Amino acid sequence: MEPVSVLIVDDSALMRSLIGKIVESAPSLKIADKAMNGRFALQKLPRATPDVIVLDLEMPEMTGVEFLRERKRLGIDIPVIILSSIAKNGARVTMECLELGASDFVTKPSGAESADLHTIASQLVELLEGYGTQYQLKKIAGTARKLPIDRLREYEQGKAEPEHTPETNHASLSPETLETLARRRTLAREQSAAALSAPKAKTAAVPPVPIRKPGNIEIIAIGISTGGPNALREIFAKLDPALPQPIVVVQHMPAGFTEEFANSLDRICPLEVKEAREGDLVKPGRILIAPGDKHIEVEKRPLATIAHLSDAPPQNGHRPSADVLFESVRKEFQNHALGIIMTGMGRDGAAKMAELYREGSRTVGQDETSSIVYGMPRVAWELGGVMEQVSLQDMAETINRYGREFAR
């Protein structure tokens, strides 16, 4: 099987070396090339032909943001994973990168721990595998854009980087590998320690029997992780501005990023999007994003529904946790909710999604093909807690349809 090829772009030789070791440690990945800034990266694209790019932000001559602007101008669709500082300014720039077309990001250790990349190795590998495999599938399907070789030649006049360029030998991918590639994300995750720690049934679980019929939908709850930033951007831009239900979202994201993330979504969504605060009203026309490092729960009162934030211990290794959100929705709304579980590694949200379904609420999961990592929705499906699997491109219309058909 052809490994996902990775172009590493960072001005630090140490960082290029450390990231390269992470890539080489994963059997499903290989190094396509390395570049010390965005200009050299553009220069190397025609011969490196990577499946995915890992990109630093602060670099001389052409920064990460400038590279993304050029990538957009040139019509290049190779996915880009950015490495971002955890600082506030880093969060703001990171969201700008997502708006410019970056696929996702990893928070890069800073200061004295900047060389301690092993702490984010599994997350980086997960993203590179997921987005790189999707790009390989696009190439097989013929939907990936061809590199603008003639327009890239203008960068060949720059000074060559004094670093060894590995030979690239891309074997053509046969159509027979399509199904195998489509499932590689799942298989890779099942082989990881995190996936192995999740109990797996030998046979499909018996779906829970709802204790009551589904009622009207009063709230929509979404749990999402790896691949979420771009997925939510695609969905929220297409939501009905008259959607009758409020939406509450748990997106696994570090503290310091969710406010900027919510602001970036607010600019493209016809509904109000904001980072949740303690006591916020959960009301139609509003989408609340759980803050990084805070659980979010909802409380249904006679006159309004209120959001509560919590510093309780992480669940399933996460705070915020989708399980915490789904459980509170189950208690407060019973059969009057729509639960949605989307792309992400592990099993967060799966068990409580099944309980939400048992209460009589409607539930939707993202399908395998469109998931960057088919972990959370897979487990929810296997537990019988998902009524319907939907592709990312159809998710917004599914939300709009459920919202209209089952309003009060």
C-alpha cells in the first residue's frame, strides 16, 4: 500500500528533523520532501507531489499565512496541517489559516518545550493519515486539481535550500485499492494504543430500544473532534437562518482557541456563533461552542435553557467531552433532541449518544467516507445509537430538514 507522502515546511532545521522522525515512525507515512519556508515549498511541489503538507507559521521570506494565500491563488488543493503556537496571537493566526483553506492544526509546544514534539506525535500522525488518505482518494477519483506547473516555475528562480532532497517515486495507485484506502483511517486507528483501549464487540451491538417515541426537536447537540474545524465551517455556512432550534457544540480543541474559532465561524454562519459562557441562554438563532478545557451542560428552566460550564475531570480523555454534553441533553430534553456525532478518534460521545437514542431522541452520525477519522461515529454506530449515517456534504441539509420537520 502506498504510504501518504508528507511535505514538511519549517524554518528550523531541528524542527524539520523532529517532524521527519515522527513521519518516519508511522508505517502509513513517508517524507516527500522538506522546505525551510513557503517559497521553497512552492518550488518543490512539482517534484515532491505530496499528499499532505505540514506547515509552520512563522518563517522568513514567506510565512505560513503567505504560503496559504499563494496556495489559494494558484488553485492548489493539497491539504495543509498547520503547527500553531498556543498563544492568543497564535490562535488568531491559526483561525485565519483555516479561513484561507488550511485543513486542520496541531498546537505546537512552545518555549523551552518547543523540541518536545513527541507530546503531539499521535495527533499529528492522525491528521496526516486522515487528510493524506482523503487526498489520495481524490486523485484516484480524478477530482484532485492538477498542480499549476507553469505558474510554479516562477519560484524556481529562488535559492535552492541546502538540504538533501529525497527521491520521490510515486507509484500509480490502481482503482482496486480504492476500498482499502477508504478504510485505512479506521484500520490505522484500531492499531493505535488509544483504539485498542476501547472495548470492541465481536458482533454488532443490539440497538437500544427507545422507551418513548421521538418528539419535537427543541435542541441540537453536536460532538466532533479530529477533522472538525473544516467540517463545521462547511456545515455552518449552509445552515438555515430560520433554524428553529439552538445548537450546542463540543469540538475537541485546546483552551485559548475556541473563542477565535467561534468568531471565525460567526463570520460565515447565518446564525450567531459564540464561545459559551456560564449562564448563556441556549436559544434559537444561536450556536454555542464549548470553551477549550471546560465541559458544557444544559439546564432546561421554565422560561429558558441555560448553559453551564464545568471544570470536572475529563471524560474519555477530553474536556470538553461530548459524553458530558449528550448526557445533560438526555436528562433535560429526553426525546426532544437531535444528537449528532461526527469525525474524531476514540469513543467520546458514543455511549451517551446511544442513551440519548434510547430516550427517544433522533440521532445522526457522520459516515465513514467523509470522516477524517471514523472513530467516534463508528463506535456510536456499532452501539446502535445512530439512526442515520450522513456524509459531510449532506449534513447541513440534514440538520435543516430535521429542524424544519420536527419543530415545535
